[in-house]
Amino acid sequence: MVSRSTAMSEPLAAGWLAAIVESSDDAIVSKTLEGIVTSWNPAAEKLFGYTAEEMIGRPISILAAPDRENEMPAILESLRRGEKIDHYETVRRRKDGSLVDISLTVSPIRDETGRILGASKIARDITVRKRLEERQRILTAELSHRVKNLLAVVQVLAERSASKATSAAECIEAFRSRLQALNAAHTTLIAGNWNWVSLASLSQTALGPYLGVGDRIRLDVRDLRLNPDFALTLALGLNELATNAAKYGALASPTGHITLTARVEAGENGDEFRLIWQEDGGPAVDTPAVTGFGTSMLSQAIEYQHEGSVELDWRKEGLICRMTLPLAKAASSPDSRQ
């Protein structure tokens, strides 16, 4: 019976190995213990920009990035001790001077007696992964910032709701209404990938509980991409205006109605965002002796946070609230008109 050996001859094995190195997507390089390049595969040419002819016989330190010149001697010293460098993340400089993030695996090359002759290096481009990690870090930091801000806003709303209420039920109802306004802002923020909020969508969502009932509220709103901070202020402000209208203003009477108008118009110092909340047909209105939480919150936020102004006209026919602020403080970008 004739046995068939599965062992590959040395020449054939060497050919297979060479084919694998040539076709690899990773840069595979060999070098002496002095750091002189002895082989350079096509993927190394693609990654670093140098051809094999340009690199073979030259020091690998050509690829050293600024402030990382000491890494390569340290790696060579580890190799002389027979140590392997596994998945070491670093930065190298390409031929054109640009920097690239790579993951390195460097192994000693030994002869048949075990003596270390040089090293083989496998370098993998991890630029995309690094960008994703950086983006994740930024998003995590942004999320942490937003959550802290949100909790601070919720705390203020809870305190003010309790301080102005005359009963536990009134406090709970006011607090619930304000949380719904916050939810409206965040719902529309999700649609804008947390970068912007549609003014039309925010108005519809914030005033949702009062819309569709006999067309009591008419929206005449030109759409605009609002920045997240102003969107939050506006959602809370619209909620307060609608709540007050339901208790004491136009929505407290079956004949009352509200018109919400929002436009971008030219001002003395550039484009401005202007919003008008006008109530008509409700009970006769008198100027309140004490400014309520909602209107004071809206006025202060617009003035100090968004560098604008709020004018409240307590006319007998119904409240008119006029809001004006620089477009740059309202919009998510200079060209946010839709």
C-alpha cells in the first residue's frame, strides 16, 4: 500500500507563503534587527505610499511620525529579546506626509537554530475605526451634557410648579404639562438627529393637545430649522402660553381663538426670527398684578440665553406675545430656512 504524504515541499510552501503575502490586504514588511527593510508587499505600498524599490534597503524609521521617533528603537529592542509586539496601536507617516492610524503586530524571525535574524511586521489601517471611536466619544460627551441640562431643567420645572401651585393636584398637573412640552422638543430633536428641530413640527407637537378642536389655534408658520437650545425654550414657552390661554384666555371661551405666526424678517442688525402669539375672542383680559412663571420664564430665557426680547400686550381682546431674536440665535445654521 502506498502512503500519500500531505506535507508540502519547502519550495511549494515558500511559494504559497509568498502568494499570501502578495495578496494580503494588510501591509506585511520584514526588516533586519537594525531596522533595515528587506521586503515590502503591495498592501504596504498602498498604505504608506512608498514602492518596494523605494523602501527595500532603507531604514523603517522613515515612517516614524512626529513625536514617535523613539517607538521603533524600543520595538527593535523588544524583538532582540525575542518578544512579540501584538496589536500595538500607533501612528505612522506616509510618503506624502499625512499620518495614518495603524495596528501593528511585529514578530521575531528566527533561523533553524532559533537565532533571531530580523522581524516581520503586519500593519493594519485602523483609521475608520479610530474615526468611529472619536465620533462615539463626542456623542457620549454630548449625550452626557444634554442629560445633565435636561435634569437641571426638570428640577427647575418641578420647583416652580410646586411653588406656584395651591394644591398637590395642581402641582402635578402643571408639572405633567411641562414635562409633555419637554417631550415634544425631544421628539422633534430625534427627527433632526439631535442637530436641529423643525419649527413647524415643534409647533404642531407642542400645541398638539389644543389643535384640531374647532380649529381654535391657527398656525401660520414658515418652517425653519431651529437649534436644540432654542427649540427647548420655545416648546416650554408655547406650552405655558397655551396653558394660560386654556385657563384664563382665548381657549377658556368657546368663541376664542389663537393665531401663531412665525417669520424670518430683516432687522436693523440682520435677519431676525419673529413670532407672534395672538389671542382673540376670549374673556376680557387685564394685566396681571404678578407675572406668572410661564411668561417670566419665557422672557428671561429669550433675553439672557438667546439675546432677544419678549413683549406682552395685555389688551382687552386677548393677549399678544411678540418674540424677537437674532436669526443666528434661533436657527441651527446660517442657512436653515426650508
